[in-house]
Amino acid sequence: MSAQPTITAISFEQHASGRGIGIASPRISWKFAADNNTIQNWEQKAYDLEIRHGPITEDYHVESDNSLLVPWPSQPLQSREIVQIRIRSYGGSTTEPTAWSKWKTLECGLLHREDWKAHAITSPTKQVVDGPLRPLRFRKTFHVPSTELKRARLYITSLGVFQAYINGAPVGDHFLAPGWTSYHHRLNYEVFDIAPLLREGKNVISVEVAEGWYATRLGFHGGRRFIYGDEMALIAQVEIESDSSEEIILSDLSWKSHTSALISSEIYDGEVYDTREEEGDDWDWTTTSFKDETWSSVRKTAFPKTNLVAPNASPVRVTQTINPIQIITTPSGATIVDFGQNLVGRIHIPSLLTPPDTRITLTHAEVLENNELATRPLRDAKCTDTIISAGKELKNWKPRFTFHGFRYVQISNWIPTLSNIHAEVLHTDLPATGTFKSSHEMINKLHENATWSMRGNFLSIPTDCPQRDERLGWTGDIQIFAPSASFLYNTAGMLGDWLEDLAAEQLSSATGIPPFVVPNVIPESLWPVFPQAVWDDVTVLLPWTLYQSYGDTEILRRQYTSMVAWVDRGVRRGPDRLWDDELFQLGDWLDPTAPPEQPGNSRTDGTFVADAYLVHVTKVLGLISGVLEESDNASRYEREYRSLKARFQEKYVTAEGYLVGDTQTALALVIFFDLLDSPTQIAHAGARLARLVRKAKFQVSTGFAGTPIITHALCKVGYVQLAYRMLLEKTCPSWMFPITMGATTIWERWDSMRADGSVNPGEMTSFNHYALGSIVNWLHKDVAGVSLLEPGWKRVLVKPLPGGYRYQCRGEV
């Protein structure tokens, strides 16, 4: 007898867990699991939904085939309210419903600013320094009359990053909480269930706060400190409820403070930990570990005016532990640990015992050059953690408030073994959603490298690189990689939150122009905000990508003002409504022929790239307007799209389909963005692109704009085998060349390391950039042949394009 499918994975909005959600009427989604006994072609026709508010249960029956982001059917929830939800569905030929799902708990956070009663507290005296701020520790003792608790929550955030402890035990497994947001506009807070950590009688809450992104040096060319503020602060609110009492513990003047044994902790430069500064046998800050008289008072500081928000994104966590593969003694006599994988994270040393006052340093880098640690690509970032020994055994050391991009760690004044040092991988803990595997090991390695680069650069925000003095949210990088990212992992919460920061910063100016990096930490004197295609087009293209992947119209609705502002006000247009020819465009950034110190020197004209993007973005905004039922704008942008497309063709395209900009990128753009009309034009452009690919001997000849689409364009006009041949090319520049050089992540440049083993002399030379790894989107859509037909993957097209077989024994076409 055939069985009904099983309902699984109930979720709310795009929130990671459902605890501490910041929306009073959250939409609900669920999935179905099936096996070989499940009714064939089963489709949902209706569903029952139960909401349990304590002793009261509400029942709803809805005739609908939708199971994605269905509307909240009940009254809006209140701050702190907890409900349970379960669902069953009707479908197929039977009138019987599925079994009920398991109950799923939904809990609201603090929905209103007035829910916050806590004060912002800091050290009694302000640190006046030119360099990094020394981390601070705060603590408060409180009494719990009984452990028979109904509810115990910690609502917490900081100006800086924090780690909280209850009775010496860490609260949660989050790293660098509350994460990096546009602090002038939005500040995340976290919600933790602390009931399991409480004990009857006396308890202590302790919190360590470091400067994180809030006050540290950020940006290149030396960067700037104190961009958001020049002192750290803690905001904490403990709420405990039992049958007989309620207890509220607020951060206020009753707390105590102390400087940390961390002398400094910086994002770029690393952490200095002086174990001699610890006052007890352990730093759990229970009353038996510290003498209370050594702790000072605290001082109130201004409560943030910014919005306190519950993040939808998952927190940063340790997701994997990697053991070293070898310990190297270099020609200079240095000791280097090789972990075999370029990763983003931190070192963990289970046990360390050295003589008093020993200063152990760990310097992190991605590659070796001449068999020594290659630190030049780090620029001004020290990437060094330091431990100063008290002469006692140090257990389970790991840096607490910094991270590094590295494969190799050079260690001074201590020689590890392969068993007593590990690397912990850190990134925003996104659910994995897509995989790829082929019969070709190098292609599998390419995909694996792109996945590693995404993991390393999705750390609180989507960054360009994780190692040097940058690590910024460059808009162009995520714009081109987002389709790949959203196949590999569920990015809706993280990228949706990041888009809110983008809109906040963009709309704070009347120009409608978003900054190049979000959050924006680059001063106008160094890199002024000016309109830029490809990069600023993220305002339209990223929400569209997320909508396609997750079917969430609210992402489009929330970002719509930002999109319209960019296209209507931000784009600097010439008389023909295309881009102003006089404006500098980054264009096809990092063209392989660009000199090391001139990465924008591309073969493809920057204005051509910008104009092609403008036509495409205008079309997409028209489609978005239609989805949102903005009918006037939908018609307006459709007319504008047709007008711009006609003008583009007049400006750049001959009657037979040849281009003024005769490059691979130019041809790929017009083919991929459907900027040609007649079959003759398309055929000639395709043939010309194929000719240029052969002429280049199948080496990559594209930069930021062309690389994500070159193989798509070839397949679109029938040259599938040439796309495969490009993919399999091993000489530089190519996707396979870094793999022949031992790469375990995607490089910023095709020749970040040259064939002779030397590092590219350019200032921008990262070995962990996901942008050029956007080729994996083609692996997903054309090689594996899996693509969506309707938003949210409701209908899927499976249409692989086989290829590559001719080149297993032949080296060229």
C-alpha cells in the first residue's frame, strides 16, 4: 500500500532556528520527505495547521498547494511569546491527511525598543590609546531560588564582540557575536536559553567583550580605527521565570568590570594573550576563582540609537576541525605547521606548557614561497597570535575574538607535534543545500575549492578575502557569485540581512548610490562613493537571485525602494540614457592581461560592460515590479528596457552581429543577457566567440564580468564542447592551473602563484577569493543540468549537457 509523504523541516521566515525571531507574524514553510513507497505524483492540495499557546490550541484548515512562506494565520505574537506549531497536509488521490509533523517551537525576541531595560555599560575609565583597545570582562552575581524554571533567557549584544558565561560555562556556541552589521543603522542581538546552566542559589554571569569590527582597524592602506565608536560596551538582560517568581538581571551600575588577560584582540593583527594576567586557576569568573576586590565598578554609556534587530542569519560557528599533515623546518630554521587546506578559522592547542615568560607566536599565511612563509600578500595585517606563558599548563587555548585565513602557521618558541595542534574552521553556519560530483577528479577539486572559498568568505558578511588587511563586503564579488552560493548553501537569511545593511547605507544619501563595500568603512578621501555598474547592480540582481532561489517575495518588497533608487537616481546616464561615457568603470576587473598593479586595465571597454549590465538590470527590475504588482513601474521599466536595448544595439552591434568591443567578455555579455535579436546576429556572435576562445588556446581571457558567464554563453549558442575544453585547460590562465599548483581554494588572480612557485608581485594577491569560482554555477546548471523553472525550486529542469569526452585523449579542438 502506498504511503503518504512525511512533513519535515518546519521553518519560519528565513530565520535560522525560530528562536528569537524578530517578526510578530512570521510566515511558515515546510518540506516533504518521501521514499519508494510514497504515492506517486503526490501534490499538496490543502493543509491543517495547529498553533499551541500554552493550554490553548488554535486549528486552521487552508485549501492551498503552497508550503513555502505561507501567511501567519493567527494574531500577531508578542515579545518573548512562545508557541508550538504542527502541520499535516492533504494530497494525492486519497482524502486522508498525512501524519502530523512533530511540534516545532517558535519564540519571539524583543520586538520593541522599550522591551530593552538594560543599560549599556563599559569600563569605569575610558581607554585613551592610539592602538587597539584592551578587551574587558564584566560580571554580576545573582540568586536563583529554584531550578524548577519555566523559562530563562539571556538577551545580549555589545559594542564590539562578546562571549558570555554562566557559572563558568560558555553560553552558546556562537563566535564573534553579535556579528558585523552597519552599526550606525542596525545592531544584532542574540537570544540564549540559559536554563540548563543555572543552579539553585548563587549564580554568576560573566561576559568578555573585545573590539571586534566595532572599534578595530579596518580597511587597506593602514585602515582606520574607531569607525563606529572608541569604547566597547555590554548590553545584557537576563529574564528568569518560575512558577513562583520572576527575576530580571540587567546590565547596570551593579555590575563589576576588569581588564581581560587578552592584551589586544584585532581582526587583522591577531590576539595577544598574557596568561600571567589571569587571577585564578581558571577564568570562569566564579566567586571562588577571583577576588572580588580586584574588580572595579562600571560606567554607563549611551545606549545605541541604532535599531536592535534579531538576525535571520545563522551565527558564526566552528564547523570542522582539521589536523595538520606535516611539520616543516624551513631553510631559515623556522617551524611551520601545514594543515593541507587553505581555510578560515583559528588554531586550537589542547595543552601547552612552557617556562614562565615564554612568548609564543603563531603567524598565519596561505602559501609558502621559496620554502618560507609568504607574508607579503597579507600587506599590513600581522595575522599573528601571541601567548605569554605563566609557567603553568594552558589547556584548550584558542584565540577568542579573531580569525585568520591560512594553510600554514609559523610558530616560534614552541615546537608542536601532529597530535597537539589543530585548526578549527569558522564561518557562518549555513545549511548545505547543493553538491556536485563528476567522474573528473580535477573538476571535482575545482568545485571543492570554490566551496571552501565560499565557506571562508561567508563569515558574518560576504567578504572578498579572509586574510589580508581588507576582508570587506565588496558588492561586486557577491553579485557575481550569489547564484553559485545560493545553490551550495541556504543563504537567504545571511544575504537578506546583508541587503538590509546595503539599503540602509545607500538610502542614507539622496544620491541612491550604494557604497562599494557594505558595511562601508572606506573613507571618501581614499575611495569616494560613485556610481558603478556590476558592483552597484547588486541592489537589483542579488534580491532577484534570492527570490529565484527561495521564492520569497518579501525580500523583493523590502529591497524595492533600494532597487528603484539605484536605477532611477544612482546610475549616471548620458544623453542616450545609457551610462555616461566619461565615468570610470571597473568593468571586467582582473582581466588576465591586466598588469599586477593595474587590475582594472581590461581588454573590454568598461562602458560597454556597464551598458550591457544596465540593459539587463532594467529588464530584471521590470520583472521584479511585475512580481510585486507595481504595474506602473513594470510597464515603465519594460519600455525603458526595450529603448535601452535598441540604443545598445545601435551603439555597439553591427547588422550581422559583430561587436565594436570584440572580446570574449563583450560577446559573452550580449549572448548571455539576450542583447541580440535576429538568429543571424546570434549565430555570428556565437561563432565569433568560439573563434576567440580557440584563438586564446582555451585559456581564460575574461575578468569579473565575463568569467561567470563565458561557459554559459558558449553553451547557449551551441558550442558546448568548447566550454568543456576551456574548463579542462591547464595552462595559465585557466581554472585548472591553480589546481596543478596545489590550490585548495579559488585564487584572486589566475596567477596568484606563478608556475615557478613565486607569488604574484601585485599588491592584490589573495589565495582565497570566490569570485572567479563562479564557474561552478555552470557546473550546476549545464554540466549537471539542474536548474529551476519556478522560484523556490517549485519546478525543476533536469537537462545535462554532456561534454568533455573528446578531450580525454585529445588536447585541442
